[in-house]
Amino acid sequence: MAVCRLCHEVLPVKNRRTIFTPTFGVSSQLTEVLGYTPRDDDGLSKYVCGFCFCKLNKLSKIEFDLKHKVQTLNVEKSSLLKSLRDTYLSSNAAIKSPRRQQFVTSESAPRTPKLLDSGKRITYHSPTPRKCKKPLLFTPKKTTERTILPKRTVTEENKSADPQPKRVNVKLFSPSKVKVMYMSANKIKSRVIPRGDFQRIVKSVSQHSSKDRIGRLIYKSSLKDSVNKCVYNEVNKECMNLCSRKDISMLRNCSSENLATFSASTLNVEIQKRAPLLHGILQHVVKGSDLGTVVTGAIALKFRNKHLSAFHHVVAQILDHGGATDETIDTLGKMGLCVSSSAASKHKQQLLERKAENIESLMLREKLELEKTVHISDILQNYICA
Ligand SMILES: [Zn+2]
């Protein structure tokens, strides 16, 4: 009766495997187990049982997997190493932030997909059906994900909780994919960034490109409209601040004191301080001219709020003083370049009164000064006469 060379169980004919046939295939594993090379004529059993054969087979498959995984990992390692070195060399500011390590963006080993795709492994060696199924299960998911992703922004992806938690499978990198891995509630999550704008943005962030370059990429992407909207909102907020009645702008202050001492450079400083974005935009419009910034700003803000009219009052006074007719002033007023003639004449009166007061106080002071000197000279004269 035949027995198994390994476990020495008695073997029925059906359940045995002959060791010395070309189809046996696991001779080297058997040799490793036995500690010697079995030979046809060594007088021992020529068979192993089905169980032992299975286990030997598994051993062979593990060896195969080990070899290939090490190879795959090595390729991945060297490609990652190369990309990190490139990054390090191309950017001096690269190594500062340890948080960067959370983004593992990879265009991985070129050999990985080949190994996965080749039928060789599945047909002859791959032992565990699960391992073959994994990529098959993953691929369809990826396509549904792509239709969802473009709606989100990159930052959202990094921060928001993943609605459908998925196993992270680092092995499945392929050259055209960009994957972002991040921590969320103590779990590592990963996302495939769809090809196109977002992929370029994530790549340039991970390569530590300059902020200007990243900004340009974002602006050129489909996010452009959203970025513009942010800018409009910001300008609107700044203008609301300038028009506020709490902390009044010098454009709103139409007292004769302010009109008489109105200065473009002070207004320039005010706009720069309270509405930096608006100031920047205006400066670019007028190619850096300070006066241009002030004039366009004042005119624009008057269109927004009719009470911001100090600049327009000044213009109306200049026109009036230069001999412009009321009709001219009113026409220019309708164009938003100055106030109406009636408002101008009202303020003219106030300005004249202010001027008169100033002159009066000046004269009074002069008179007092004069009286003082006269007084002293009188004393002196008296002194001399006496
Ligand atoms: Zn056995």
C-alpha cells in the first residue's frame, strides 16, 4: 500500500500524486521540506497525498508572490526616490514642511500595470483568486468616481470626510493616475484626481512649485469663474466699508473744512488702507498713477453712493471759480463728474464764510500783536521823554 512521502498517510490510488513526473511542478519545494532530493530509486514512496500537494503548491505560489512583490516594490521605491530627489533638487524650499508627506502623489512604477494585466500570473501561478479579483473590483469603482469628482475642489477633497470609505490600495498606481492620500478621522483615505486641471494643480502643489505658478494654474482651470466671484465679493465688501456711515470716509465728509483742505494723496492712502484690493485693481487700470487711482476711485464710489461727494464738490468749486456756467456744471454733474450747480453754490457760500472767519481771526491776531508792540514802544517813549 502506497503512503505519502511527506505525512506518511496511507494513500488510495485516486488521491495520490506521483512525485517523479514532469507535471508534478513542486519538486524544489518538496526538496526543501524533505531536506534531501528525492530520487526514483531511493526505495521510498513515489507519492504525496492531495493535502500535502496542495500545501506544496501554496508554498510555490507564496515564493512566486514574494519574488514579484519585492520586484514591484523595488520599482516603486526607485521611482518614488527619483521623484523625491528631483523635487529636492529643483526646489530649495522643498524639505521644510513635514505635512507634505501626507500627500503621496505618485506616478508609480511603470511595471506595475504590466504585471497586473498579464495573464501569465493568473494562468500559471496566481494562487489566491482574491488577488486577481481586487483590481477587477477596483476598476469599475474608479470610473464611477470620475464622474463625481470634477465637481469638487482640491481643498475640499483634502479636508472633507469621505462619504464612501474605501480600502487604500497603494499597489494600484499607474502612470497616468494621480492619487491623494490623506488622514480623516484616524483613517487613511485616498482619492484619484481626475485627469486635467485638478491633476495639474495637485501635481504642481506636490512638486512645491511657486505660489504664483500654482495660482496661475488654478486661475486657468475651471475654477476661474469661482475665483473671479471671490474677487468681486471682496471688492464689494471693501466698497461697503468705504461707504459705511460708522467710520466715515473723507469722500463722505463734505464740511467746508474738509473741502478746503482736500488732498489727493490723503485719499490715496485712505483707499489703499481700507480697500487694498480695489486700490490694486484701480492702480493696474491706470498703470500705477496715484492721481488716476484717486480720481477713478472717487468717481466710481460716487456712482455707488451719492453721499460720497467730497471730490465732486471740489471739482464743482473749481469749475465755478473758473467761470463755468451753471448749465455746464449741471451737465457735468449729470455725467457724475461734479455736484449740481445748486449744491455747488450752497457750499460756495459756506466756504466764503469760512474764509471770512479765517481772515477775521487772522486780522484779530495781527491786531493784538500790533497793540502789544505799540504798547511797549509807548512805554519806551514815555521812558525816554521822562
Ligand atoms: Zn501527505
